[in-house]
Amino acid sequence: MSVSVLGAGAFGTAMAVVLARDGHEVTLWGRDTGTMAQIAETREAPRLPGVTLPGGIAVTDDLDAAAQAPLILLAVPMQTLSGLLRRIEAPLHGTALVACSKGIDLETATGPSRIIATVKPGATAAVLTGPSFAADIARGLPTALTLACADEAAGLALQHELSAATLRLYRTTDVTGAETGGALKNVMAIACGACIGAGLGDSARAALMTRGFAEMTRLATAYGAQPETTDRALGAGRPRTDLHLRTVAELPLRPCAGARRRHGVGRHRRGRGHRAGGHRHRRATRVADADLGGRRRAGGGPPDGAGCAQRPVFETAQGGMTMLVALFAKDKSNALQIRKDNREAHLAYIESTGVVSQAGPLLDETGEMAGSLVILDVADMAAAQDWADNDPYAKSGLFDSVELVAWKKVIG
């Protein structure tokens, strides 16, 4: 079967590799022309060192050409999913769109399946989520994921097509539960990383995981998810399994965003994947306020994950001290269209500069977006100012004011 993977990041490339090995005709799309040309020439993926792309993978930067496949995996960051789908000219009627994005859209407070249904209503929406590392999938190590699709027959067909010798898919119709768990467990993983970085010990981390899972279950249920989706500790792709992988595995991604501990595999590139948890934390806290209210915790206060995730965590740097700089940018009034027009350029700037540790919205008293908060990991304040001056948002005149606040990192 012909399958397209939109997004040449680590997970998208890994899925392309495993599907090509299983005999599918795979097209791998990425937005950067230079990067895709390099991948096509070398057959090596920059985001998966040591992995060679099989010959059955066609590499392209032509989005509309890649979107002609009957089955498309959407392996792009959650905040870019809507824009990507709108760029595809074809209506995609009857096409199966499988979202591999984990998160909550900042503008609509919805998951990827709702984005698909809104932008491409004629397509079949599904979600692929669960406990996995892209490198394990690409290396052919046994992995199990959850495939969530509201249409049971369509889900069964997708399960058959996407399963491989080393990739087992478990099917569910509870799309809300799969999406919510997949998004929120990364928030808790960052909080666990903060526990590690602060030296609070394994008991505190265990308590945080336990209470965090309870909160995830309550929030998912409030959104209409089936309680058992978040209650099966051993179910493949269930959030508790995914939460465990992200918080205690040998090479966890999200705790690195909280603690930035070194695991002997070199330096993680900041701004490439680690910022997503910050988006989820802010949106999830806002959603919990609206949907759970006073029921969220006995005695009130923020959810357990929120207090820990809001605490600044300083990275141990190899070879000297650098700085974490918080950039607070307040939008001009009635500037939403400016933000929308320059959003893609801003996200591309974040990815290309590689100095963003976390990024997310600043909300006003009513919960509406009022600006941006960006955490920069830079050499000095001059570098932070240079980054702020060259941000496409700043160049477009979006901001009414910009404030930089710096902390020195602790070497430990």
C-alpha cells in the first residue's frame, strides 16, 4: 500500500522506515528543501543518527504530491498541524489521516482528531500514540502503540496496514482518552524531570507520578474519555505505561526538558521537541480550571504537575556556564492576525536557532492569549537580545513590549 509520512522528524522518519521494511511504498515529506535533498542523497536521517533509509522510501519536499497517498501519517508538531492541513489543496475525501502529534492545540483547546475533522472533514481521522522512542522503532526493536479511531471498521483496516513485524498496534475507539493521555503525560514527565533536577528523590517522583496519573484520569474523564483508557497499567499505549516510559526510562525525552540531565549520549538539541510540554502545561492548566474547577484538588490550588513544572530549572552545562533567559513579550491589542500571519515563520525560527528550551502563551485575566513566554538557553544577554530582535514576531510588529530576565545556570 502507498503511505505518506508528513514530517521528517525522528518519529516520522522512524515510522517511514518500519513501514518500508514491511513492504509499503512510502513517501517521506519534510518542509525544508535542503534537508530533504540531503536525506535523498545520503539516505541518512539527521534526526536518527545511524539509521539508513530503505530504498522503498521516496523523499520529497512537495507537499501536494505527498498528500496523494490513500494513507497519510501526520508526524508534525501539534501546533503546526492545522496550518499543514490547510496548505494541502486536495480535500482528501476518503483519505485516512493518522495523527502522530501529541498535544493540545493552543488556539482551539482540542486534540489532533478534531483539527483533522475541522480542516479536512471528508477524511478519516485516527490517532497513533503510546509508549515509544523513535530510535527503538527505527532499529526494529519490539514496540507496541495504540491506534485510536472512532470508526471501528476503519480502525481495524488501519491496524492491519500499519502493524509490522516489530510494531504491534492495539486498537481503541476512545480517541479522546488516547489524545488526552498522550498529551498530559508529557507535562507530568517534565515535572518529574524537575524533581530530579531539584534533587527531591525517588519518593517525591513516585508521589508526583501517582497524583499526576490521578489528575490525568479525572481530566480525561471530564472530557468524555472512558475511565479504563487511563486505568489499565499494562495496556499498550495507555497513558500510565507511556508516563512510566517518559519518566523513568534510560533516555527519557521530557525529563531532559525539566532536569537536563546527561545520559551519556551527547547533548540534546534544544528547541527540537522539548518545547512541546510547555505548551501542554499551560493549556492543560487552563482546561483543568474550566472543566474540573474546585473538584481538581481537595483544598484548592494548582494541580500537582503545575506547581513543579512552573519552577525554573537550571541546566548543568558541559564546558562552562551559560544562561537561561526568560523572554516576556506582550502583544499589541487587536494583533491576532499578525500573530497568525507570522506563526509559521516564528516556529521555523525557533527550530532553526536551536536555543529555545520552552515556549508558550501568556494569558490575561480572562484566559485569553496576551503574549508569549520563551525560555532561551544562550551564552549571554547579548545573544538573547539578538534572538529577540530577529524573531519574525518582533520584526512584524506584533509585540507592544519585550522584557528579558536572565538567570545564571548552576554547574553541578
